[in-house]
Amino acid sequence: MMTDLTNLTVAQIRDGHRAGDFSAVEVAEAFNANVAAAKALNAFIVETPEQALGAAKQADADRAAGTLKPLSGVPIGMKDLFATKGVQTTAASHMLEGFVPRYESTVSQKLWDAGAGMLGKLNLDQFAMGSSNETSFFGNVISPWKRNDGGNAALAPGGSSGGSSAAIAARLCPAATGTDTGGSIRQPAAFTGISGIKPTYGRCSRWGIVAFASSLDQAGPMARDVRDCAIMLQNMAGFDPKDATSLDLPVPDWEAALSSDLKGKKVGIPREYRLEGIDPDIDAMWDAGIAMLKDAGAEVVEISLPHTKYALPAYYIIAPAEASSNLARYDGVRYGLRDLPQGAGLQDMYAATRAEGFGPEVKRRIMIGTYVLSAGFYDAYYTQAQKVRTLISRDFSAAFETCDVILAPTAPSAAFGLGEKTADPLSMYLNDVFAVPASLAGLPAMSVPAALNREGLPLGLQIIGKAFDEQGVLNAGLAIEERAGFTARAEKWW
Amino acid sequence: MAIDQATVKKIASLARIAISDAEAAAMEGELNNILGWVEQLGEVDVSGVEPMTAVIPNTLRLRDDIVDADPLTGGNRRDDVLANAPEPQHGFFGVPKVIE
């Protein structure tokens, strides 16, 4: 084999397979080998090489029969938050260790129906709660990236979709699913030099995804480039009657309509995202991104999103409140862990099971959520936060009267070291400052790699679009991708 | 409004999470930090603002009134439903005795 198949993008695998340049089995074997050799990254909770091979054999047979599907021959990673029939689904928790779903999530089923194969279930922050992948019951995911300071510090791959980001950056899979509640696709993508898009809330069915905060949770793809994100997303999105918040809209052919010509488009630069004391590398990257979009023909306008500073505190009321309600289902009765102390009654069993099955961050959020929803505090916290959320959403609506997309950094820093932020939960929360507002407003937003900082670590630019305008987001992302020329990758040490 | 250890234990009890004194002490500081930080929402003028109920306008659909309309979520799936139960008994979920 002349080329290393694991260096190919989703589009290249799809097209090369279609053209007969290689077989799908060769592709699956190459990625299976990379997965098996990368235990040091701890990106996978379960590896499923046989499923990847099975789908590949089917893809090769389909090619011979002339019945190729959109993702035939493409093996992918599946975040372990999606229920997969017959394959353990844990949400990286002890609570769901050993849980083997008897059904398939809508999004994963769509991907299999499109011909994709599964390389395995990817590690994540426990119940998707975290920004560094340090809350997983199955251990930290280690980023393939290292600082260029000669040190050997293990870095966070971002979170919660940290297994997805690490696996793609390390060429263990060409693409993966992620979910984004308050930045969980975009921040890990930025930390590892890959792309990822959270579509408009409701584009992808939540059915069969382990719930965290239902009004915010949204699935989306992560991949090496913008085109691959478009290909993946159009095979994940679509109306699903089993999700009451699913959007009943046709799924556009986002890939076919990709265009980096931004003539006539206006790009908004939110002045509230210029944080005092922020790493100068972040601002420099942002300025470079502005120049790139101008070069692509766009007009740049300053905008104001006045309630930006309140987005994060509102999020840390709303998301825990919904989590405390969603996670009430883990009671040791119907599925998952049961801890029944000697002679205990039902109530003691609930309390013991939940003490044993949830990690510290999950407990913290359930506790906050329980408190802000409790009698006497509901209006002061929860109702107030939902009103602020309305104001944040209005900020975006007003801004989109003068611009088509918004450009901002994805995160306020590059990847930090494992353990650097775990002592202070609040400092960890603050890393999602630029990602959370779009989540609260349900808007499509993506991160594309834009630069390396002075430590040699990737930084991402974020594009936020109008509701339903994934195309505008992808196109602006493509314009940056073409101009940033980001080709850096982590040197292999694992 | 700062919370004390007794409140932490009350919240844990409401959330059905067993918690030791040491854990409650540690959590008291953490929760106060977080709650102190979210207090800043109180300074936002929200007069006349409705709380958000649906982030993307959507209408609630009703499915057709047909038994087992969806084969995945319809009835007659007892064995699937019980497959991951920690203590299935005679086709039911087993729990510790709740009535003396």
C-alpha cells in the first residue's frame, strides 16, 4: 500500500473506495490496527474491530453489486453516550458499567444505515459532564498532543467528547460522533486540532443518547475537516418522531452546497468576547481569522451580545437542574448498578446505589440541580436563569439582523494539563465561556483549527450561525480552513 | 445565600445520594463557591421577560392513537425491558421489601 489509509479523510476514503483504489476491508484493518496500538491514549472504552470489519465486507460486496451507500467503507468511532444494540453503553460511568442496550440510538442507526462501520465506543467525561475528560470512570483520555517545551506533561483532549477528539487527532478513526451540551464538541475539537459542528438544536435526534440536559443536548460530528463534518452531519440529522424536540425539516445536502466564497456575507465580531487578560495567542488567532474571512469576500461588522457574561452562570443552573431530573432514573431498579447494603430498604438502596454509581462531578451537578429546583429557591435560581436565557437568545437574534455568522474563539485557552483544573470545579467551568452562549440559544456552531500557539498546541476558531443555517457555518468554516492551512499533527509517542 | 452542612445533607437526601460527614464538609465549600458565582444572575434586569421554554420554536406533536405504533417503543417487549435489570424476578423488577 502506497499511502497510509489512516491518513485519509472521510471523503477520500469514500471516493477512493468507490473508485476501487482500495478495499473497505483494508481501510478497516488499518484503523483497527491503529486503535489496538493506541491503548496509551485510553480513547476507547470498548473496541469493536469485528463490527468495523463486518461493515467493511458489506461495503466491498455493495461495491461489487453497485449498491454503494453514502458512507460505505468508512469506519467511525461512536461516543459512548449513544446506545448501541448489543454493545456496552456506559456514558463513562460506573452506574452503567455492563449496560448492554437492546436498541440502537437513532443517530447511530442512521450512520450504520448509511454504510458506516463502528471501530468502538469512545471514552468521554462521565455522563458528558466535564471539559477535560477527567471525570470518566474508565480513566482519563490523554491527548496525543504535547507542548513543545521539551516536557512530557499529559494534556487534556477537551471534554466531554475527549475520546472522539483524541481518536481523530491520533488517526484512530477518520470521524466520530460527539454530543454538545455546553461546548462538548467544539472545545475538544479546538484542543486537538480537528473540526466539529454542533447543529441547530433538534437537527439530530436525541433518542437513544444518554440524557444530560435535554434542552441543550445535541449530537454532531467531529472529523479532520469541514467537508467531512458536512458528510457526517447529513447522515446523522433528520426528523425522528421518537424525539419530541426533533425538527421536522428536510436535511440539506450540505456537502454539495459547500462554498468558501463569502461575497455578500457579513461576519459579526462580538465585542463582549474580547476578554481582558486573555492569552494574546487567542486574540492574535481571532484577528487572523477576521482577516481570512475578509479575504474570502465577507464584510466584517462589530456586534454586541450584551448578556454574554451571564451565559455561563445561567448554564450552570439550567444544565444541572435538567441533569438532576434526568439522572433520577438511575435508581438501581430497572437497569445499571444496584448497591443493596445488608438489610437495607428501598430508600437506602437508592441512596447507596447513587453514592456508589456516580462520580464526584456528577454528584456535584445533581446536588446543584436539586438545590436550585427545591422549594423556595426555584424562582430565584431556575426561573431567573431561564429568563436570562431568553435575553441571551434575543441578543443573538438582534445581532443576526446585521450579520450572517459570528466569529469568535472556541475556547479561552489551548489544551491544559491533566490535573491542572480538577481542584477547582469553577475554573474548569470557565473554559466553556465562549461555547455556552450558542448552546443556550440552540444555534449551530462549529470549531475549526486555525493556528498553533507558542507552545505548539492547536487553537480553534468558532463560527456561530443562525438557527437552521448549518450551511452558512460550514461555508465560513471552509473559508478559514482553506486559508489557515492547518496541517500540524501530534507527533506519535503512543 | 450560603448553605451549611445541614443543608448539604438535606440536598443529598432529596437527591437520594448517600453522603458521609467528610463528603458533606468538602461539598459545602464547593457548592458555596458555585452558588456564590451564579448569584450574579440576580443583577440582570429581567422585568417583562418570559422564561425560555423552547429554544427553537417547535410544536408538540401527537402520534396516531394506535397500539404499538412504533415497533421499537411499543409493547410486548418485557424481556428487553428486563434484560438489564439488576434483579429481575418472575418477569418483574425485584426490589427490597417495601411493605411490612
